[in-house]
Amino acid sequence: MLVKQKGIIIKTVDYGESDKIITILNEHGAKIPLMVRRAKKVKSGLQATTQHFVKALFIYNKWRGMGTLTSIDVINSHYDLRMDVFTNSYASLCLETIDGALDTDQVDTHLYALLDFALSQIDEGVSAQLIANIVMLKCITYYGFDINLTHCAVKNTDQPGEFIGYSFKYDGVISKSAGHLDPHLMPLSNKAIYLMAILKQLPLSKINSISIHDEIVEEMSQFILMIYKEYAGMYFKSQRMINQLRRFNASFE
């Protein structure tokens, strides 16, 4: 059976001397593994078109088991994402988060829309680190947990200006008047808490012209990585690469 679908390549694995297995997240939100014959041969013309981030129309044969790619019509190669090592790493963090959120047999159109949004925003010059934060906030419930960012877990106040941090003891943000109850409170600015609460709930269609100060974006990143570690036991390979790059850059400063 010949299948024609739009999708984005989220994973590639070398297979033998000349072949490659790619996984696409298709427009319906399903992960589809495809064998690409002679993908590593220069004359095949498939080296550049079977890389991470490539959005394309994929035509493949599908009978039983894995499909075999017949042709690929590139819509957007997202080439610039691969040119800067930090941008590449944060875009890879988006891929890794969405890949981990979706089980092999699961279908979710929202995750395809989220990935398409993320790569497009990074292409347009929006901070790749900020976009990775948004993706991770949107994917929280797929990892089996949720967080309270809108009202104090102890006093129940919903005034963002009162929040001073997040408590893993009480599983929520804590206001200033309750801060003494948790000596291990993770300090957060009320601005970071407020923005994360908005970005977590706001539909993608409403997120336009995003611009947040780098210090707030970094504060958000540290918190989001911590909650994935504490609640889901997740360690992202892409983030480890980002940390290594930062240490490398810091050694030359």
C-alpha cells in the first residue's frame, strides 16, 4: 500500500553500510518508522533530506511492519537550526521531549502541531531556549504529572505578586507568608512563575511575538528541568549536551 503523508523527522538511525531508519511524526500525530534504502550514498540525494527537523511530504510503501520510503518532497529543511550548536541542541530538546511524550502506538495531533510550532518559531529567530521551555511545559501531563503555578499550595492565594518559589513538599508555588514552612523551597521570581503559568495554558495560536528576558528564560529552564527530574525521573540527553557546551564556553571566558 502506497501512503502519502506530511511529517517531521524526529529520529534517525544508521542501518548497515548504506541504509538508514528514520522516524517521522506525521501530520496525524503518529510516530512512523521508515527504512530509507541507500540514504548514506551521496548519489542517492537523500543525505540532506533525511536529517532531523526536516518537514516534508513522505511517500512510502507500507504492508506489514516497517514502511519503506519511496520519495520525499521537502517542505522546510529547517537548515538554519543545524548551523548553530546551541540552537541545534535546544531544537533537539524539543524533539526529545515530544518523542518521549508519545508512546509508539499513540496518536496525538496536538504534539505534531506543537513540534511544527516550535521549529517554525526558532526559524523566525525566537529564543530556542524559550521555545524548548514552552514545549516542555506543554508536555508535562504526557509524562504523568502536573504542577500548580496559579495559587499558593498552603494559603490558597492566587496573587502572582505574592509567590516566592515552588515547594516539592506541598507540590505547588508558595506565597511569601507560607515560605517558612518549607526550608527546601526552590526560589523563583514571581515573574517567572507568572509567565510559565501563562505559557503552559495559552493555546499555540495565541502565542505571538514572544520576547522574554534571558535571565527569566534561564530561571524557567532550571525549574522545568528540575520538575521533570523530581516528578518523572527524566534526564534529557540534549540538555546534557547543552550543559557540556556551556562548560566548554565558560572555560574560555
